[in-house]
Amino acid sequence: MGIAPQLSDAELVTLAMMQAMLGFTSAARWLRHARAHLRHLFPYLPQQPGYNKRLRKAESSI
């Protein structure tokens, strides 16, 4: 089964939508911005490699 993710699928989709809508093309810049400004909304924000891995996995399951 594996380790349960600390970031839900809904939170991941929300972060990805916000990244796109705010025009961040770099995941690293987006996550830096999110850590600085959205910490109160997302108690856990993954590091860039984990974020990219989860997004790729979510894309392939569509």
C-alpha cells in the first residue's frame, strides 16, 4: 500500500490550478511563493521533486 501522502489529491489539484492561473511556469518558484504566502491554507507543501512526481502521476491516471 505504501506511505499515505501528506498532501491530498484535492490539495495537489488546487495547487496546480493556482500555479497555472497565477502564471508560474517554474515549480520551484511557485512552491517558494506558496511557502511564503499560502502556508496558512496548506499545512504541508512538498519539495519540488515530490510535487513534480505527484503531478506526473496524477496526469497519467487521467
